[in-house]
Amino acid sequence: MITINGITVRLGGRVILDKASAPILPRSRVGLIGRNGAGKSTLMKVIIGQIDPDEGEVEMPRKTRLGYIAQEAPSGTATPFDTVLAADTERAALLLESETVTDLDRLGEVHERLLAIDAWTAPARASRILVGLGFDEEMQGRPLDSYSGGWKMRVALAALLFSEPDVLLLDEPSNHLDLEATLWLESFLKSYPGTLIVISHERDLLNNVVDTIAHLEGGKVTLYSGGYDSFERQRAERAAQLAAAKAAQDAQRARLQDYVARNSARASTAKQAQSRAKMLAKMQPIAAMAEDPSLAFNFPSPSELKPPLITLDVASVGYAAGQPVLRQLNLRIDPDDRIALLGRNGNGKTTLARLLAAQLAPMDGALNASGRMKVGYFTQYQVEELEGDDTPLQHMTRMMEGKTPAAVRAQLGQFGFSGDKATTRVDKLSGGERARLALALITRDAPHLLILDEPTNHLDVDSREALVQALNDYEGAVILVSHDRHMVELTADRLVLVDHGRAVDYAGSIDDYIDFVLGRNQPKSATKSKDAPRKFGKAGDALRKAVRQAEAETGRLTDELAAIDRALAEAGADTAGLLKRRVDCAAELERAELDWLDASEQLEQAA
């Protein structure tokens, strides 16, 4: 058992953890969550001993083996396979000793221990882990220095999983993975024999893997049983209870203050007034749950363009002459399309995205695009290349040259950068805030097509939900590359599989694709013929649009109902007016849900 006892950490004069305490039971699977900057990585570093707390301590049994990925990725001429095998240091040491030991008794002990740790099956286990993380046999034998930083981090993750520590600590393990590798990792972690502590913003991973949520907020840790959905339900109930308690306390405080004000001057009631004044002084204020008003994504609406935006006609694209990465591409993108690109990393999803963003020209065939079309293209490189010494305001002013300061400020405000946030240096922003700034920059001209390549890396769960809502409200076309299947499921109505040098429509749902990747069933006519017409034609376009509109209306009304319920809990609220609006809103929500069901059924029948 690991016990976190009153941990306080101050960094740069700011309190990150404030007497945080929590028990972590043996073999439990804990999802450590919280807003960006809440201190999740700091707490994990305290547990592994990288940071000494200012107060408190972490208790655990002696000889507990902790496993944590180092910040620096492995490099050199060693292969991924050799690197993973070397991670089991006990096995490596015993094998070396078995070759040099002369004492027969000791040799027997060495071989017994090798059998006990299953040393002879280690190469097969190492290979299986690497395959699961996307390394085929040829890739396992290449030197590490031939890989990018993201693939090197996969090797580091594989080595950590192979070493099987007693306590496995993972900090955003899926950030460098594609959807297929994320699904494999989730399956691996479900059966992990030790204790697991994982920082993750992947809703599906948290629902399917962990049995406890440790929520870090205001420097404190609060434990919730179950996965992320269970945490949300429990926290909503707690928020409602806090809101009710705060409203009751505020009303009581007002009554006491009124009594003290009216009766302090009269001798007959002075003692009672003094007693109530003491009650007021001792009353501990109940704080409502904090909400982040800067959590915002609001994509500006583009001007109207006639379809199609882009057509690809038997196009090929690549980086070296005569060596296309993708070939015979036949694709049409319309102004209201919501497309998710599926397929393993390295199969060409980013290459296709760059072709559509006009960063690559077709080698063969044709690409036709509307002359007035504007494209906003988001990649992680843009986040990493932001000038750390500059502020969001300086970045946006440069990009919106000639625009008024008010217009620049307005664009930043759409993404939560108002007030002091707009003038904070970029190197002082969290990873999620920098991603939000990059999105603000690429959408400054109200693009007709948004191409988002892994936009959720470094975004916390609440920010991801805000991005989903913004994409559903956005009136342009979207092409999404993401390993976050929750986002794909809620925003995409068309799937394109990029595999074996081709990009073709995938006929099934995202759940069908997940089942296919995990081998749970046979693919349902996974891809369409290259000559097949675009899915359902104009009738299908209209149905998909109706589904999206109904989804957006359902989301808006659900948010309005929640706001009404919060308002009803406040003292002095116009209860009669709010209750009337709540009845109307609930009826509108019911109609919107029926519209959504009807449109969804028609779309399914058309399919």
C-alpha cells in the first residue's frame, strides 16, 4: 500500500500541492486527473522521489519497485528489441552471471531464479509488446537513432511495460500513440498484475482500465470509486450538495448580519447580537466548486462556399520522386463534411492531411480546390514552435497584421485568452493553453476547412469536451486525426481508412473499427470500392446535417437546463420564472432528442 500523507509542494513561490493525502491500495488502478497545471505530474514525481516535498511524506513497503518513464527518450545504435530486453535488469545480470560463475551451487541458484522470472520467454514477451505498440519485425531491428522522438518514446513505454514494476506510473502514455496502439495499451493495462497510477485525459481509457479516480484540485486529492463516468456522476451530485449548502449558509449569514445590525445598539438585545456576531466570525464559508471561465473554444463561422471544397481524382502524393506514400486517391470533401482519418501511424494520415492543406502537391492525378477556400491546419509542431518569450497578444497581432487591436483581442477571447492571460508569456502557459493558442491562430481568418492532427494532446478532459462542442457548433468542414475515440465518435460522421497506400471510405462505425483492430469480429465490408459513389449522395448529406443540428440543439438545451438548476439553488433566484423556463426547456429538449433519433434512424436506413 502507498500512503500519501499531507504532501505540500511549492514551486516558484506558488503552492502546487497543499497537504494532499490519499491511500493507494495494492493492485488498485488509479486514474490521476485534474485540470492542466493542477499538479498531477508534480505529485507523480513526489511518489517516485524526483521531487522532495516541502511538507509530508509518501509511505510504501521497502523494496517496492517503481516504474516511471524518464523524460529523455532512449537513443543510440541499440535496437528497440534490445532496449526492451535490457529493461529487465535482473534477467540481464543473471544471464551474464550464468556465463561466468564457477560455483556450481550458485549456478543452480541462478538458473532457478531465471526459471522463476520466466527469463526464457522474455524475447517473445518483448516482441509482443513492441508489436502492440506498432513495431513490426523489421522495425524492431533498426537502430533507435533512425526513429523520431515520438517512436523513441514508444520504445521507452515498451521497456517500462516489459520490466513489470510493482507500481507502474504512467504520465499521458497515449500522447505518442495512434488509436490502434492506444487500444492495445488499454487491453494490456487491464490485465497488469501490479498497482497502476496513470495520468490520462482519455475518457475511454479511464472508463475501461481504472477502478479509482484521484481528482486533484486546489492542491488537494479527492478519491472517487469507479471510472471517469462514475466520477462525473459523483462529482455532479457533490456539486449540487455544495451549491445547496452554500445557498443555505448564505441565507443564514444574511439573517445573522441583519440581526446584528439591528440589535447591537440596544442594551436589551446587545448580548444576543454579540453572540450572533461570534457565530458569524466562526462560520466557515462553503466554497462552490471552481469553474474555469477561460475554458473556451469558439471557431468563427466561414463564408459560404458551394460544394465541393476539394476533389482528388486518382491522385498520388509522397515526398520522394517515384515513391508515393498514397496513390489512386479519389476523395470529395464538401462544406459540411466531418471526416475522421483512421489507420496506424506511418500509413499516411498526416501525408493526406498535408496534401489537403496544400503543403504537398500531388505527384500524379489531380487535386481541385475552391479558389476562395481558406484552410486552418493544426499540428503539434505548431504548438512546439510558439515563441516562448512572446505573449498570445504578440503572436496574434503578428498573424492579424492590419487588424484593429479590438479584433485581435476578440479572436483571443474566443479561445479564453482575455485579461492577463493575453499578456502572459507563452513559456508560462500550460501545454493545454499553448494548444488553445495554436487553434486560435489557425482559425483567425474563419477557415472553410479545419484539419486537426491530434488536437487533444495536452488537453485535459474538460478542454476536450469544450473542443467537441466547438467542433459540433462550427459551420465549416472538419478533417480529424485523433487517437481519442470519444472525440471521433462525437464529431465525425464519415470515416476514411488510410492503409496500404490508399485512402478509402470505411463503411462501419468507429465501434466496428475498434472491434476489427482488437480482432473481436470480422470487418463489415471494411472499405468501399474506389469507384463507389460518395456515401448516400445529397440525401445522405442532408441527413448527416440534420443529425448534427439535432445533436447541437440537444447539447445547447442540456447546458441550459443545467444552468437553470444551478440558478434555482441560489438564494434570491426568480424561482417562478426559472421553473416556467425549465418546463419549456425540458419540452424543447425532448423534441430535439426525438428529432435526433428520427434523423439517425433515417441515416442508418439510407446506409
